[in-house]
Amino acid sequence: MTSDGLIHQLKGLLTTGVVFGLAGMLTGGLSLYITWRTTSQEAAVVVNAYPTASADDLTHAGFGVRVQLANESLRPVIIESASLWVDGQEFTNATGYLADPALLDRSAIEPAAITDGRLDFPLSMTAREGRSVAILMDVWRPVVAAEGSDTALSARRELNQLLTSIGSLTSGGERQIELGLEVAPGGFQRFRVRGLVEPGVYPEAIRDASAIQRQAPLQNWIVEPFVSKGDLAGLSLRRRFAAGGQVDLVQLDVWNVRSQFHQAEERPILGQQAQFFPLDLPEGAYVATFRHEGTVIAHRSFRVPWRETRCKLDRAPGPVWCPAG
């Protein structure tokens, strides 16, 4: 073999070695990249939430925020707590959640369903899991625990402002309301709350009802006696109109007209839902008044034992004392 042939053969061997070497390096690098990416995906935490709210979802157990949760991670996560934020400031924390959001729709006729269905945090989610829940926000504590009338009035106003803001979300409300979630691992995140409008309910109708209420507030209240087995068990109060899930605390005072007996009880009126005020009175003649922020909005005289009276239909502005028809 000549020297030129030997040199040519050596070059061929070197070229082949370089090609195989480069191929090995590329294969090893690709394997490392695939391993790194797989590990990164398994370690990454991606949790998304899509919260919606309606002012009508105010219940005795708190304000319900409906939320669709999606764990897009390849690993399980835990939602340790939740909170409600208004214009970048924390408004309140969650007391628990409902695994079935439909319980909110039954709260008016079956309040015990929410009490029985409420679950405590944390909320666990497996990899790639999605679920719908209703988170209950603690909005009653500032109202119930308020010390003094001024503090109580301020707490009620803040709650009403929150519900009004939530009611205006569907019509482009200016306030920013967010759901905060503490996710482990992953840390704290906030998600914009959107408005929820039930079919057939429109912001224009709510505004019209609110305008009617402001023009003639006394005509808005309906009082009904609740009679069980011929005995007066209590009084029921509700509104004809309510704007944006309005909530107000109303006080019932009952006086015996011939003695110093006086009984008082304060309860929340939620939207157009009827609120029941139980009574257990001895025989006698009584006068009952309902007051909202110091103003008498309804009144009635009655006797115990209960005597059925004819439905009172006054044309003048004033409280109505007739069954709903």
C-alpha cells in the first residue's frame, strides 16, 4: 500500500470516529434534556381557578364563591386556605367549602344542607384533576362580633358595599374582586372573580327594582304571621324588591300593651328571602314593630291566643300584612 493510500484510509477512519463521537454526544445531550424536562414538568405546579360570584349566594354560613379548580400539574397539590380580596386588600378569609356548589341554590329552602355539607380546608387535588366547589367566605363575623352600634353599622355597610360590587360585576363594575388561594406547593395566587347572572335576570331589572325601593321603601316590606296548629309561632318578613343581593339587619320588638313585657330579636334579611322571627308569648295583647337602622318599616297589633283577622289592604303607603299572592 502506498503512502497516499494509507493516508486516505486513516482519514476515513478519523471521519467515521468523529461522526460516531458527535452522534454519541448528541444522543447523550438529548437524553439529558429529556430527563431534565420530564423532571421539571413533574416538579412544576400549575393550578388555575375560575371563580364566579352572585350577590344572591349570601347564606347563614357565609358568602359562597363558586370556583372551578384545575390542577394542570403532574403532581398532587393541596389548597390550604382561601380568601376574598377587594381592590388589592384582603376582605375576609374562608371558613370552609362545599364539594357540591348546587347546595348554594338550596340554601333558602334547606339551610341545614349547607351546614351539613361544609368541609374544612385543606382541599386536596390529584395530578391533572379538575373539580367544582363553592368556597364559603366569613362575612358575618364583623357584623355579629361588632362592639357598639357605630361599629355594627359600619360592618353592615361594608358588607352591603361588597354585595353591591359583586352584583355589578356582570355590568362592568369598577371594583376588582379576587379569590386568593394558598397552594402547597406553589404558594399564594389570586384570581379575578367574574359575575354570575342566572338566566332571565338582568342588571336593568335589578336597577329598576332598586329605584322602586328608594321611591317608596315602606311599600317594599311584607309581613306575614306564621300560624301552626292554630297558634301563632312567629312572624315572617321579606321584601318585594331587593337590589343586588341586598342584606340588612332588622330588629323585631314585641311589647305587651298591659305590662312591662318587651322582647327583641335581630335577624338578617337576605335579598327577597323571607326571614322567620320565632315567638313564644303568653296570653295577652301585643304590639310588634320591625326596625331597620332606627326606622320602623312594619308594625302590627295582635293577640295571643291567635285570632284570625281579615287581610288588611291599605292603599296608603305602609307595611303590608297579607299573604303573598
